[in-house]
Amino acid sequence: MDEWSKYTKLTNLFIECYVDFYTTPLLLGRCENDYREDESAWKLKRDAVVQRIRRYLEVGSRMQWEGVANLMRLSALDEALYEAGMEDMVYRDLPPRHKVRGREWLVFKRAVSLSSKHAHVSQRGHLRNWLRHHMIVPAFFEPYPVVSADQEQYKLKIVVTHSNRLARDLRIRIGSELRVWLGTFPDGVVPEWPGIGQKKCTSERLDDPDERWLSIRTSLEQAKMAAAHIVIMPELSLCRQLRNKMLEWLDQEEPGFLLVVPGSYHEVDDLKIDKYPFNRSRLCDGSGNEILRHDKLRAFGSDKLCHEQITPGNKVTLWRTSIGVFTLLICRDFCEEDGDVVKMLEALAPDWLLVPSMSFDHGIRAHALQAKHLHNKCGARILLANQTPDKTFASEESHGFVYPAADGACQPDWVSPAARLKILSLP
């Protein structure tokens, strides 16, 4: 068996170990008990298994797994495969798919390995944190196992988008401190809702796009003066016309931003014929070139208010960079308190969540609670820009937050018109 075949075989075994815990959550707690009983002895035995895997890859010695518990096997394979260096799985454009237990899985190396002092040392039950050097994600997120054909429509595609030079150089260009600008617009401009009388919330334009463009340009110029690296605008704040003007401004002015989220808005896909528009957002580079796009998964609405009439998206995109994995979501995608969306985010465990949102104060507080949960669960850092649905911002909380706070405290660091720039330390 050649070296590549052995590497592939071990990668499949690596995923199988992960899937055992992924599909049987209680198994992790039982296996962690063995680790807790004598951590030093456990680590010594794990390191010996790592050496055996290395010899197997290098000289083809027989690989013995007898007496190696599942969690130790998972940890040892994570360590040994990372060091094998068979290929650049951090920035590979299309991570290979592996079919394990009837489902397809994507595996790739982390650009930034988790610290050995990460949560798995002090907290139980965090499966993702046992993979210090890799990420394993399902190619489709769905209930496990699929029990009926009806569930096919609820599958979410997990897409890993192409990395580029910006992704590789992001850490070098940022340095040790990330400067984040969260824009909001207390200018009284709101979306036009032609179907509001029928409790239908779909909007194609703002009621005063000229006034909003002045606000957008002012915010961009302030972000440029603040030397921001990332700029995020809120949900339903830039219609297609203004988004295109903003992208043109970025291309012409060259403000020095690295990443930009130009809000979101309802728009029809030019390549598809759908009954309802998408609520669509984009992640762009500093010149306005699109890196990825996201269509909102969950519409807002209640019986007392109106319902957002959109075609729901069907995928979540991961972008690997030298400071970690980014994901773009829109409002309720992030804030849903129960159901598969939360489970999906826990399974993906991205390093960075960028969230344009539109919520009243009670909604933004719910976002903050979700941010706390996801940060505690998988170490994600959340950057959320919020616009209120009406003409007023009830409090400073209304504008959004970064989580955890800029000083590292596990609490939201709220944005206000006087404090839109947040400076976050990078490991």
C-alpha cells in the first residue's frame, strides 16, 4: 500500500471515530471519564499511538489498534495526520469528500490549531475541541439518520468556498489586532413594505435611498479613517442599488478594508425563477469582489406582526483563512433558539460568525444569549451589526455587538454611534 493510500485509509478511520461521537453524544462523556482519571498516563499512551501512526505512514509497519479507546484514537489521528503533510488541506480549494456511515463528510486542517489549553482540558462534552488540528463537517446537515424522504427538503449543503491569497495573508495583513467596524444607520430611513396591510414583509427599496446613501458613505469614510479591517452593515439596510454603489465606492476609493459585508436585502435571483425573493448577503474583499454569498435560511415573522416572504436558502458556506474559518449568516439564521439551525452551528463550529441583523431590543438580547452559547460551546467569535425595523434605536444595545468583548470578557461589547470600532486581539 502506497503512502497516499495509507493516508486516505487513516483519514477515513479518523472520520469514523468522529462520527461515533457525533451520532452518540453520550459516548463522549463516558470516554472522557477515562481521560480524567489519569490525564498524564492517558497523554503518554496517546503519544505512543501517535508514534505508531507515524511509523505506519513512513515505513509501512503494521498498525495495531487493540486496546486504543475511541477518544484516544481520535486525538492521536488528529495529531499524526496534521504532521503528515501529505497536502495543503488548509487552503485546498475543494476538500475531498469521504463517505462514512452512509453520509459524506469534509475534513480539512485548521489554519490555526486550537491551544492545548482550550476548553477540552477544563470542560467536558465539547467534541469539536478534541480536534485541535482539523475540522470535520458533514457535506449536508440533516437529522441523523434520515428517516423519511420528506426530510430531503430540509437538508442544508455545507460548502467550503475557494481560498485565495487574501485568505492566506489575512493574518499577516491584520497583525495582532483586528479592527472591526459595525455600521448602523440612525437616519430614519426604513424599507418600504408594500404588502404590510396583508402582513406580508417583502421589500424592494428603501423609502429614502438618497438619504441612506449619505449615511452609508459617511460610515464608510469614518471606517476608513479608523483603519478598519472588517466592515459589516446590517440586514435590510442596503437595497441592490445602494449595495452596488457601495461596491463601486470600495473599488474607486481603495479604503484599505480587508473584508466587507454590504448588509442584505430582498432580491430576485437573476438565474432562477422563484415565487419569492431571497434575503441575500455577501462577504466581499476590500475592493468589493465577492468571496461568498448567503441566502437567509429562516424568515422572520409572527402572528402579531408580518411574515417575511422569501425563498429560504439551502446552504451555509465556510471560508478558511489564516485567522480561522468564517461563516456569514443573517439574523434569525443565527438567533434561532432551537431546532436544526443551532445544532448545525454547533456541528460546524466556525471561528468567526459575521451577522447582519434587523431586530428590536428584545431580539438583539436574544442574539447576545445565542452568542454566549456558541462561544462557550465551540469558541466562535461573533460580529453582529443590527438595524431596528422602525425609525428609532431604543438603546445603545440596538446597534449590535461583538462577542466576546474586545478585552476578552465573556460578554457582549455593545456598539453605539460613538463607539462603532471594536479592536479584538488575535491569538
